[in-house]
Amino acid sequence: MSCYYPTDTDFMQFTARFFAPFGSRDRAIMDRRTLLKLAAGLAGQTSTALGGADTRVSSLSATSHRDIFDVNDFGATGDGVTKDTKAIQAAINACHENSGGTVRVRTGRFHIGTIHLKSNVTLSLDYGATLLGSISLDDYDTDLDVPEEGDQLCLFYARSASNVTIRGLGEIDGRGSREHFDRDKGPRPRLIRMPNCNNLVFSGLTYRNPAFWGIHLIDCDNVHFDSVKIRFRDNNFNNDGIDLDGCQNVLIENCDINSGDDAICLKSASLRINSNITVRNCHVSSATAAFKTGTSSQGGFKDIRVTNCRFYDCPMGAIKLLVVDGGILENIELSRLTIENSGGPIFIRLGNRGRRYDKPKKQTQRADVEPEGAPIGSIKNVRIHDVVAEVTGEDTARKGIIISPMMITGIPGHYVEDVVLENIQISYPGFGTAEDAAREVPEDIARYPEQFFFGTLPAWGAYIRHARNIEFRNVSMELRNPDVRKRIVLDDVEEFSET
């Protein structure tokens, strides 16, 4: 016997007929739950009239209701003062125990400490809903695993969870300003930390003001960021946007990121390689780097694609591809990029810091450091094409204005290999002096890899050292002002070609 399922047209006609006898005020106060019940009832009556009672329509409506867990029903207030941690956690736990569903956060300001996300749970924030991180360290769980870098504290945490989604039109605000979390006076919580998770979706939310890193994923697979907005600029130190450490099968698209530190950063503190990662259609700004691999680079990076993005307002450089801890960097493609107001366009560095991440270590940026013991890694098969860039020169508190060309450099005996730059247009500010042109560039093989540590380079367009098989194809580099330095300087370079 055939079954009848109401169409969208049936539903709209039913709505119009049902509400006709009511005034506008009565219609306004009818809630969606009542409407769904009435629609299900009508569907049942209609199918009975056709000779086949369809019980599935009403059961689907009931099931949908059971799969939504409203945090207000668990005691959340959303008044911005009362701590709603327990209520929101209770809703997540109930959703998880129900084999999954959606935890709904209505409009309001919800004051929380550490929240544990769980498998098969979607956390959905309405427009006007804000989850506010506590400004008291007492509200952050300390019994979590200690990561290779930074402290264990975080606002949202999940370990070995699957099918977790954070979505909606609301905001997550860590309130991690320097006033509340001074880096010299104690630990600083991340906004989100998720080790060993699978099937993660981040969609639509705005993330603000972490005390430390923002969204940190470790050894996670099958991750999708879509239409996420990140606002971490001028908040605290080390405010990275998205950090992926040992992650595989990741898509970041349609995102708007403005971070205080590295915006999209691929890290490798374990031996697990970051691979199959795509970034596309994003607007990205950073005080440090728009897109970066490293600095932690023990395992490495492979099969990475970045395309159709705008990188802007990056005073310390736009693109940084770094391997300094023994890992690999292979099969990297960056294309269709616009770079605006950047301290430098491209920095590719193979170094020998040699750090092993078997125990937490304090970061140092001194020039007199020695390699820490890990073997030297490799960089090869990098293609960067279809790029238009405007370089303004780096402006750093430590070094002043650094006039930054492209820099591609390995170390003695270990070359950066097989790099192709094609269809590139770069405008440089100029102003290089005879003193700049005569500078000897330090090797700094074990130093923390920032281009400005090398000082102003003796080339205004590209400085290439300890490299092999480097190709420039249709690379246009122009000056806006006079500069006495050479356009390109090659030092210990094998097989360089320009066409």
C-alpha cells in the first residue's frame, strides 16, 4: 500500500489555511513546535484518507525534537554572570548518551570554564549567542593531557572523539586579554584543543580573544572549516588562528581570519606528517604569517594546497615554509594569491634547530643556540604560481624596518631543492643602500627561523642560498623607489634558471 508524504507546497498551504482564522498577534505567538505537531497530525489524517496511515511523519517530528538538547533546559541562564559550565556540559553529556544530536545555545551570554566536547555532538549557537571564557584560572580543568607545546588549559577540549561539529551564527570569546592572562604570571588557556579526533566540522561561528593559541588540532583526520571568522588581533601574545599538528585530510575554505600570531599554521611536534591539506577562498591577515609550516617540524608536511586566497596586513611576512626539526616538506603548491601590505612575500627555510618534542621546552630565539640533536630534514617540490604581491618591508620592534625580498635558504651541505616560481608579480619599496648591498648574511643554522633575524639582505628581489634546481618562470619584480642592491643574489646555488 502506498504512503503519502506531505510536500513543501502541502505544508505551506496547510499553514495558510490553519492560521487564517487567527489575528496577527495570535499568529506571532504560535511556536514552531505547535506547528510541527499540527502538520504531523494533518499528514496522518491525509494519509489515512488515502487508505494508508503513515505513522513515520509524526515519529520523525518527535525524533527530531528528542535530538535537540537546549542548554536552557539544563539550567543555563545566559546572563553573562552566572557560571553555566555545568549546565552546558550536562546538555552535551545527555546528547552524547542519546547517541548524538544537537546541543542548542540560544541568544545570551553564557559564562563558562572548560567544556568537554563528545562524539556525535553538534554544538549549535544561535545568532546573538556568545560563550564567554572565564577570566579565572580556577574554572579551567588541569587534569588534561599535557601537549608538546604550551599548557594543558583550554576552554573547549575533546580527546579521541568522532563526528563533532561546532556551528551556527554565534560567537566564542575567550576573553584572554593580557589584563586577564599575563604570560609572565601563569598559564594561558587555548580556546580549543582537540587531540586524536576524527570527522570534525567548524562552520559559521566567530572566534575571539584566546589567551594563547586559538584552535589547536593534534593528530586529527577529516576536518572541515567553512565560513569561520577569527578575530585574535591585538589581544595577547601567541594568538595563532588555526594550528594543525599532525593532521590529515583537512579542508579550510571561505574563512576570514585576522590573528595576532600565525593565522593558518601547520605544526609537527610528533612524527606524524601533516598531509592532504587544502586552504581555499580565504581572507587572511596576521601580525606574524598568513600561512606557515613550522616552526615545530619533526614529522613534516606533504601534499599541501593553498589557492585563491587574499593575504593582507602581514608585517612579518605572508608565506613561510619552514623545516628546522628534521621533518620533510614535499609537494607543496600555492597559487592564485593576492598579497597586500606585507613585510615580505615568501620565506623558505631549511634549518637545523633539531628539536625533539619528548618533553616541554622553552622557546628561545637567541643567535648563539646550538642544534638540539634531531637529524636535518628536507624541503623539495615546492610550486608557487599566479601571485600578485605588494611588499612594504617588515616593521618589527626588535629590528625596525627590514626591507625584505623573497628568501630561499638551506644550510651548508643541505639544500632546498626543486622550487618553481611562475607567473609572479611583486612590487618592492626599494631604499636599499650600499651598506645593505655589502652585508654578509649570517648562517644562524639553529636559530629560530624568522627572516628578519637575518637582517636586511643584499638583494632587493630574491636572496637564494644553499639551494638546488630553482626556477623562475615569468617572475616580474619591480621597485617603487631606487635601490642599489642587486635584483637577485645567489650564494651556493646549483641549477638556477630564469625564463
